[in-house]
Amino acid sequence: MTRLKRLKGIGILTGVLVLLLAIGLLAAGCGESDSKNGTTSEEGKSSGVSGKVTCSGSTTVLPIAEEAASMFMDENPDAEVEVQGGGSSTGISQVKEGVVDIGNASRDLKDEEDDGSIVDHKIALDIICIAVNPGVGVDNLTRDQVKGIFTGAITNWSEVGGADGQITVVIRDAASGTREIFDEKALEISDDNPVELTGSAMETNSNGIMRETVASTPNSIGYISFGYLDDTIKAVNYEGVTPTIETAKDGSYPLSRYLHMFTNGEPEGAVKGFIEFVMSDEFQNDVVGEDYIPITKL
């Protein structure tokens, strides 16, 4: 072999080695971790979001937030999400005070709560259902009948087409966003129209306890978020309209409201990542869409 051929062969081999080395360095560079931007790790897998997120508030939003937290942490092992209930008013006050990162609520902000710093992230449209014990032989109630029952003007199921039986009224606590919406939309209670509820009403502090109470109390009636309905209680029609996702979406069923995640200012870091996850098409369709109307559909 001539010297020229040997030099060409060495040059080609050297070029190949340099090329392989460059590819290796490029691959190594691409595998470096960047937790801030969620780029790939050394194994070539996404490192995702890291950091802690705290939430509190509405018991209606609670199961959505809990499911989101579990799925989000599965996808982002370096993230931690803590979720608590307490009611909409609690969530709003705690996010304003900086106690939590996200205040979950099943109602809008009140004027006195809105100082301009709170950012609203609507996550779903919910339906409030009027629910009775399965033994109650009534399938529909008018607006006036509902008002009469919850204010104590109507006390027996026979007065609204049912069998003889003393009505037991079950309501939510004062911190409940579900109660505020029900009082406003079904009972038309306002500052200009204060209405006294029946003094014999039983008070519960969550959707879950409301369901258990109505299910176990003969002749009882209450109201509950659509997502908590099951066969232990019976949802009645309101003004002849069945509470469904379709009737809420077309406006024929009037007892509906948005579900919110409030933040104090625009979210950043892990909080932003978590809210974006909740708003993703996958989570909205697969989880939110099971019991509520996804915000992405509106």
C-alpha cells in the first residue's frame, strides 16, 4: 500500500472517530437535566416539573383536585401536591393570605374578596342537583315548591304530590359554595331579598356528608354537586327539567355554576404546571368529563 493510500485510510478512520465522538457528546448534552424547563434526564426521559403545590377549598372541586394531584405526581416524581377541603370561602381566604398556592371554589369571587390580585382559572361547569331519599315518591319539583320546602312553608310531602310524610330538610354550611349558589339561584336569596330557611334544617359540611345524610334519612331532601350523585340518593327534576350535562350546557337546567382554581397573581413554577395539567385536553376529557362539563368544551 502506498503512503498516500495509508494516509487517506488514516484520515477516514480519524474522521469517523471524530464524528462518533461528536455524536456522543451531543447525546450527552441532550441528556442533561434541566428541572426548570422540564427537559430530558440522563436516561433520556423527561424530568418534568419539580416543587410543592398546596390547595384547599371547595369539597366539590376536592375530588377533581385529588385525582389531578395523583396523576400529576405520577408524571412528575419530583413534584408534591397537597390537597385539602374546607369549603370555597376557606380556599379563597387562604389563597389570598398566602396559606396555600391554589384556592379551590365552586362559586365566583364576592366583591369584597376581589381586590384585583386573584387570578381565576375556571376548570369545569358543574350542576347542582336537588336530591331526595330514594323512598320519597316525588320526581319533580317546581321553583315555588322548592322555595316552600327550604323555607318551611311546605312541611309534608303530600303537599307536593308525594305520600304523607314529614319533610326533613338538609342544607350545607355557610362556607359552602354549593349552598351560596343554591340559595341564590333556587331560593333567590340576596341582600335585597333576605329569606329565612326553615329552622329545623340539618346542616352538613361537605357533598359527601350531604349524600350520606339524605341517603340514610327517610323523607329527606337536600342538594348536591352532580359529581357526587349515585344510586343511594335520587335526583329530582327541577321545573320539569332533568339535571344532566346536556341540559346544563344548553341552559334549560338553571342550577349550574363554574368550578374555579384561584391563584394570588399569575401562577409560576410547579403551580403553573399543575394548573396547566388540570386544563389539559387529556385530563379534562378523561377525568373532568366523567362528572362535569369540561371547560375545554365551552
